[in-house]
Amino acid sequence: MDVETFLETRLDRAAIPLAVGDIVAIVIVLTIGANQHNPTDFLIENPLYLLGIYAPFLIGWVLVAPLIGAYSPGAIESAKASVPLVVRSWVPAALIGLGLRATPFFHGGVQAIFVVVMVVTGAVALAVWRTLYFKVR
């Protein structure tokens, strides 16, 4: 199977609303977390700081989600199909993001509790978002 055929089975244009919502959900979780550890004024005055927080997790998401099928034709059928795909995508994406944070290229570092918090809160946020999407769609 060539790369183009593989991607055709993993990406469906009808999943664009899911992709946008997933990114928004991830950014919201990260923003809430950043706001727990930094004053709001600091975050507003330093938007690049937030980008440094978002980047590793969004890189992980962009690398993993299409491979696992978060935007495949099956993902747009129902919450029953979509939620497990988004959660299965989030776990390795979060681990990639956490790994990137452990490098000198991104600030934040990685502590064991942060790994648990990111994996769980990200998975819950994405699952809730997708469930709501299919309820109101």
C-alpha cells in the first residue's frame, strides 16, 4: 500500500469539524493548565509562551491522529466509533508531546504526575467534545 492510498483510508474531508474541535479541546486543556501555574496577565502579555506550551502536544497530535484513524471515515460515523479513536490517538500524541517537553527546545519539563494529568485530562476533554459533537450534529 503506498502512502497516498494509506492516507486516503485515514483522512476523510467530512472529519474537518472533528479536527478543528480536537485542536480547540487540546488548546483549552493546555491553556487551563498553563493558567493554573502562571498568572493570567503573564499569559496575555507573553503569547509566545503559550505557543511553546501548545507546540509539543500539537506536533504529537498531528503526527499520531491521522495514523490511528481519528479522522478516518469510521471516525465520522458515530460517537461510539469516534470516541475510542480519539482517545487511542491522544495517548501516544500526549506521550510525544511530553517527550518533546523534556528536550531543551520546549519549556516545562516533565514530572510523573504531569504525565498522568495530561493523558487523563486530554482524553476526557477529547471524549467529551466528540460525544457532544455527535449529540448536536
